[in-house]
Amino acid sequence: MCSRLPGAELGGPSVAAPGHCGILVCVRSLTLLAITVVLSTSASAETAAGAWLDSRSFEPWNRAAMSIPSAPQGEKNPDPRCRELARSPESDEDGQVRARGWDLVGRPTEAGRLRVVAATADYDGMCRPRQFQSFVFSHGMFVGTLSPHPMDSRTDGALGRVTIESDRRLKAAYTRYAATDPLCCPSRTTTVVFGIDEDPAVVRALSATTVSNLPKAPP
């Protein structure tokens, strides 16, 4: 049974009396601390995932004649319904990505000589792509990815839309979350312009522009 120290009844803090609930208070405090640390670590990791989009100059992550990276390994979502959503290969490019252990998701973006194939290594609890990537092909040859690392849905830096402007230029839009943004509504979008060099053939990020998604205040 817990008792209170004198003064608690007067609106002061409810404190366990020594010898009665000290262990209970200690355990509760440690639990709250652990939860805080976990949430803080998770938020920091998500923010770090999109940090590359804030760079003034991009460190190249694609290189000429590179191989398609293999899908990340590790514990997977066991729900078979998620992988039933993956599509079957419809082109040689699709087959190349599938052969590296990725599940094909969504329709490819293609125009002229370019084809962008989206694929994922895993799924979250709602069967949204987790650890996904977009692979760029030119003339049927793999020329790079649109992120330096796999991405997770509904996190900072997740790729949302790809627009092909020509055989040598495309744009990709990424969701940007602030620490207080609800998962439904990222407050910003960063659009990166990519160029496709021909000799050697490789994708490289050229520039980035970030805009707010919040409605403008009335004048």
C-alpha cells in the first residue's frame, strides 16, 4: 500500500514515502526514461535518413558500371499478404532488380530511354514499403539509384514521385518530416534534379529545392 508525504493533499506533488513505494517510483521513472530514450533515438534516426537532402553539395553515391545493390537482409515482416502485393517482372530491367532479392512495387516510371523501377526489401505493419529503393536504367543498363540508401515509407527523406523530363534529366520528390509532423502530413517536400551522364553512364544529383507544404497565411 502506498502512502503520501505530508503536503500532497494540499496540491503538492504526490511523492511516495520512504520505505513504502520507493521501488515503485524508481521503476516507474526508469520506464519513462527508457520510453523517452527510444522515442528520441527513433526520431533522430528518421531525421538522419533525410539529412542528405539538406546538403549544399551532393557526395556522389553512384558510379559507372556499378552493380544493382542487393536487397537488405534481416528480419522481415512475416505477413504473406504484403508480398502478394508485389508485381511480377514485366521487362528485363524488372528482372534484373528482382534477381537481387527486391520485391517490385508500383508501376515503373518510363519515358524515352529511361526507366525507373521501384522495389522494396520489406514492409511495415500496414504493408507499406520499408527499406525501398528506386533504380534507374538507361538503354536497359542500370545507371544508379535515387537515394544513397534504402528508404522507409512515412519517414523523412522517403521518395514519393519521379518525373522524367528527358533522356538525360529527371526529378524526384521526397517527403520531409519535422519532429512534430504527424505521419499523415509531412510539412515540406524536397525536389532533387538528377542528370544522367552518357560517358560514362551514371546518375548524379545536381541540385535540390525544398518548399513548405503548409498553407500560406492570409494577407
